[in-house]
Amino acid sequence: MSEVNKYNIDMLPADIKNSNILTAASKDKLTMVGELPFIEAGFEDEKLKNIIQYYSIDPAEMEKELHYYAQELLENDKVAEAWQILLAIN
């Protein structure tokens, strides 16, 4: 990790840092933002809405599905969007 990037994997929220779904490379991409982002009030994502609705009765399963979706976004270098998905869990 570069000197410029002071945010490291150890600073990620525990559910992200300990995720078995998110790869090490994806976690590294998440740290490149420099600091933990905030939830954007205007962020809308249809797949996110569907996951939350479908898995609302099973929070553990919802977290897993959100991690899979975030992983997909990170593979496509959509880091800001992935952060919003991951922040939706909390």
C-alpha cells in the first residue's frame, strides 16, 4: 500500500474486513478512498432495494447478498457504489 493511502484494511468495519466474500483486492480498493465514506442520502440502486426487501427477515443472509453485490461492483471498479451498498448494512 502506498504512503499516500493512510487508510488500511485494519481500519475497515469488522463486517467488511472479516468478509469471506470480498476478496483482498476488493478490500484494498475500498481503502483507496482515504477515509470511511458517509451514506449518500440521494443514493438509489434498484438491486439494493430488492436485496433489502427480499432478505429483511434474515439479516445475516442480507449481509451476505450485499457483500456479493459489492464484490461485483468492485470487480467493475465501481468503488463509490460498492461503499454505498456496504454502508446499507449498518
